[in-house]
Amino acid sequence: MRKYFTIGLIGLCVGLLSLTIVPKKLEAIGVESTLNYFKQQSVSFAQSTADLQEKIRKIKDSDPSKLASAKGALKKCRLQYKNIEFFLNYFFSTVAIIYNAPPVPEAEEPFLEYRDPTGLQVIEQLLFSAKPEKQKKEMLQQVSLIRTAAEDLNSLLYNLPIDDAQILESIRLELISVMTQGIAGFDAPELKTGISEAKQVLTAFQLLLSPYLDTKGRMADSVTYYLNAAVKRTGNSNFNSFDRLDFLTNAALPFEHYLNLFIRENGFGLNTVKALNYEADNLFDPRAIIVNDNREISPALVALGRKLFFETVLSGNNSRSCATCHQPEKYFTDGLTKSITMDGVSTVKRNAPTLLYSAFQYSQFWDGSVKNFEDQVKTVLRNPIEMNADHVVIVKRLKDKEHYVHDFNGAFPGNKEQDAITIDNVVLSISAFLKTLAPFDSPFDRYIRGDNTAMNPEQKKGFNLFMGKALCGTCHTAPLFNGLTPPLYNKTSLEVVGTTTNINFKSPHLDPDSGRYATYRLAFLKGAFKTPGLRDIAKTAPYMHNGQFPTLESVLDFYNKGGGQGMGLKVPNQTLSSTPLKLTKEEIRSIIAFFQSLTDSSSSLTEVKQRAIN
């Protein structure tokens, strides 16, 4: 992973043919206006917290009007917060946690520094509980914390180092939040205010960007046009009916594209986010997100890794390979509830997930117990029920094959004879191959890239439901539709959904698998599993960590009922909302149609094995 620094305008001409690119030196353009904006809006935000506090004090379960008034005050408070969110998240990220963090406990690994949830999302959760009056004391504690901090916001500006490049990057990141979390209802799932909040942010952008766009750079008109288009589309603030696909393809993504070009053209390039590549066209460009960087991996290393992926000498009994449980023709799964172990009879503990797009995760295995591919491969190789491999034996077997001596020397040049064949190099090779398993050639990808015929109307409707009413996009975030958390994409989420061992939801049974809790004995991690990616999901049945859900219909039925807790099971730490989604059968069919649009071309997968054989 690396940082990217865009470079400004073409500079001095040296001779007739030689050009040197130099950053464009500019005086501060938007710093003063941005600081003044923040000062004014932070005061308004503090005032809105005071109003929210007063409305919460008056809540009575016997008086629905008081509850409605408190909900209205929370909506206004959230809108005011959205005016300054871009600034707080960028310049004061540790402070911003107070205001709008997810309403679940967190423990930063590896030191497990525990943090209780605080902020507006916590208040929303309490406000929409069955007996909000009983939650009044906790709500008042939350709003008091927020109000006290908000009233002191302007003091944070003292001696703050700030420049135009930072301001523009903060806007870039906030735009990503809008496109992925905001319109999906991530931080206001009960209020359903995601669209009006998106409009608030985009309207703020019009004001914040105006000093820069007044410079009339070559891309300024396009930036203005598509920003105005985005604001106009959010005029429909109805959360369920909002056309997110139109918003993204015809406004937000073109706005992001031209904003990136404008920033680059005017010498404001700055990238402080390792996982983002601002040279990509937009967020849905396959180059946009960099987690396990594969651009410096040599073709020879990938080719060797591909061959080793199918190599049975890596197993203890010479009969199994990585492809035994991750078959390309089955989209790198095996289609089984749980994979068969070395003895040919028993099964492993959990379902074998697809390896496609697994490079776009910060942890591997269902419980997230390892942090990279290299550790994952080593773990599987030495697992007695999976590959049962002896590292010394593996190396000897490979050295006995002349073609591998040649291939390893090609992938790891500079070694003597057989010295390149080591267990670490075996692991590195397979990992390099795994990092390439991201085709990005599904109908959805083609549609986003401009092919308006790639998705049918039902698939488009399904996307809007996925990102809207069904709230799927709050956990399976765009553009990977996995647990990578925007806008920094610096961590992979774990969720507790109360998975059952059966699909008879009239008599559900909670799966006893403790998940992440087995690694870190924290109560809120009991039953926590990594949020899986949904690309190619229509081809990778059965589903869930236990493989007990045979169809996508059964999965959506489970979520439609509010997960385990929604069906009456005792899952006190469930992170999934237990509120039923009330999706109709027709809507479920549309979401499944969208899932089908995430299916990559099978030809790009089946040729993987053929290339390894050749």
C-alpha cells in the first residue's frame, strides 16, 4: 500500500520537447471561508443539542406528541451536525467519535482499548426503543456529553494547521461517506433521514467549494454542474423511494470524477488515506481501493502461486490442494455446507467462503482470526484436518520437481539453485495469486462504467432496495459490498446477527458458534463474524458461516425478520437491528435479482485452472 500525491499544472518548458510537471503554487483560497463556516455552523450545532436536550426531558410514553417532538429535534440536530461532519472527521477524528459513532461497543485490537458507544446514533436507538421514557436518563447523559463538547468546538481551531489541500481532501472523504453510508441509512436507520442529510452535506459543498470554483479552472464548470445535479436529486428525501442508482451514476460519481480532476489540475493533490487511490476515475473504479496491494507483484510470482494453488503435494497425503475447497468453476467455493476434512468423512467447523475479492479485507477466516493472506495460507497448510502439511516435507517434494525449481527461481531471482524454494516463498506465491482474484466484470460493474443495458429494471430496483429499505448497504458497504468501512476503508467490520442452525424460523435455534469471542473473550464479541462480501453471492450457496442457509431467499427471510433477536432468540449483543424490515416477496425477488447482477463472467474464472495446468 502506498500514498498517492497528484501533481499540478504543467510547468516550465525545457527546450521544445521536454516538459517538467511542477506543483502550482497558490495562495490560500478557501481556508478563511472554511474556518468561518465551521465557526458559525458549530455554534448552530451546539444550539441544536440544547434544544434536543430540552425535548428529551419532556418525553412521556403517555404523550406521543412529546416523543415526536424529541424525534424532530434529533433530526434537526443531525442535520446541523452534517454541516460540520467533514471538518470534524478529518481534522479532529478522535473528537468526532463523541458525536456520531455507531451505537455498539468497540475494542481496538490488539490492545483491546474498550470504548462505550456515544453520540447521536445511540440516542436514536434509545429514542426508538419500546419504552423511551425508561431510557430518558441515559439519553440525557448522552446529549449532555454531546452538548458540552459541542459548545467547546471552536476552541479546537486554536493554532490549527490547515491548508486548501486538506480542506479539499476532507470534502472528498465526506462525499464517499455520503455515497456509501449516508444514502444507505447507516447512521440514521430508524429516522430514515439519510437522503435529507445527504442533501445537507452536498449543499454545504456548494458553499465550501465556491471559492475554489471561482478560479474557473478547466474542470470547474463540470464540478459545478454535477454537484448541482446531486443536490437536485436529493430533493426527493423519501428514504425508501429515492433512486440511488440514478443519483450515483448521473450525479455523485461524475461529481467525484471531476472534483478529482479539478484538484489534480490545480495542484491541490493530497492523499493521507493509504487505502484510497485518487487517481482512479471514481469510487467504483476497480483501482480506487487498495487493501492488499498487488501492483508490484510480478507475473512470474502470480503464475507460480496459481500453479501451487492447484498443487496436491502441499497436502500431507498428496491428495488435496487449495482448490479442493475453493474450486474456480464454483466461484472458488465447494458448494458444500461444510468442507470435507482429510479423513474424507468428517467436516470442518465452518462453511468455505469464496476467495473472490477476499483481498479486499483486513482479516481472513469467518472469525477474522488472522490479519493477512500469508497467515491464512500457513494456518490452512498446517491444520491437521485441512491440509495436514509438514513444511519440511513440502519443500523437499517441490525441490524434487525440476519445473518448480525453475519457476521459483523465476519468481524469486537471485537465489542459488533450489534455495528459492522455502515455505515462506510458497506462502507468498499463493498469497500473490489470491490478491488477483477480483475480476470486476459483473453486469453491475459494466452498468456503473456506462453500459446502460447491463442491468435490467428489476436489478436496478433491487439495488435501490439493497441500499435503502432493506438496509443491506449499512453493513455490506459499497463498492465492494463487504465489511470494509468507509470512507477510510481501514478496517473490516464484525457483526452479530443471531444466526440460526435451521431455517424453520417458527422454531429457530441459535447457532452456538462463538465466532470472534474465541479469540478475544469480550462479551460483545460472542457470535461475531466478519461481514462477508456479496459479489458473486448468487453463485456461492450455501450461506452464512455455518452453511445452513441453502438459498438467498432463506437468507433474506432471516434478515427480514430482524435476525435471531427479531425471532425471539436471546442475543443481547446483536448488532443487527431486530426491527422487521417488512420487505414484500416481490421486493425480495428484486434484491436477489440485484445479487445476480453482481456475478462475474464465469469464463474469467474457469480459465484460471487451465492457465495453471498449462
